[in-house]
Amino acid sequence: MQPDPYQAQSQPPYQPSPYREAQLRYIGFWWRVLAYLIDVVVLCIVYLVVAFIVGFIGGVGQFNSDALLQVVNPLVGIFYFIWLEAAYGGTAGKLVLGLRVRKVDGSPIGWKEAIIRNLILIIEGCTLCIVTIITIARSPLRQRWGDSLAGTIVVKAR
């Protein structure tokens, strides 16, 4: 007997995301500050290496290495945050502390989410992070403004 194609098909039961952990531990402001301080130390080392390379190239060619550093260093800083979060789920500071950036459903983030949340962080920095503190404190998922727009959360991985 053939099944009736016009008969209502029953929907399979709801399946939660395979990435969703039983209990996600959302991370607040102070853990993020500590992770950021670790990132600042790592970035200082990266900036020193970049300055050495640019200084070496500047000694060979005829250009102003200081002007080049003023352009390169901010780009390196932005790329650092975006690349590490997209590729590894967190910056060096977050990874050391066992924190991960995830989508709201608990799955890993991609380039789009990493770019959105970190470009919005630049705007939040212009407000002396007052917007960041307020939005994290008022959010049940401990999301800052960039997290809300990107659909991400920061959670404790271990």
C-alpha cells in the first residue's frame, strides 16, 4: 500500500544542537578583562617582532618605518583577535583561562561572527567600555553589545 502524499507528515521530535552543552557557564566582565590583559602581553611581543622586521626593512629601503608601524600595528591587533577567535574559538588570553567564544546555540563561531564582534569592540572601546560593562551586566547571557549583534557568547570551556 502506497503512503498518501497529502496526508500530514509527523514532525520528528526537536533535536537540540549537538554542540549545546548541558549547562553553559556564561562569562562576565572581569574574566574578560583578565583574558584581555593576557592578550595585551602577547600583542606587545608581536608588536616588538613586527617593529624589528619593519626596522630591518627600513634600514634597507628608503621609507619612514615609524609611519609604517602606525599603520601596521593596529591592523595586526585587529587581525590577532579576529583570526584567533575564528580559527580557535578564542584569543590566547581566553584559551589560557579556558574560555571560548561560541554562537548562542553553543556551536563554534566562524569568520563572520569574529569580524562583527571585534569591529564592534572598537566602537565599545571609544566609550571607555562603559557600554560593554552595562550590556554585560544587563544581559542574562552575559553578552556585550558586539556579542549580541554577532549572536555569540563567551563561556567557560572546562
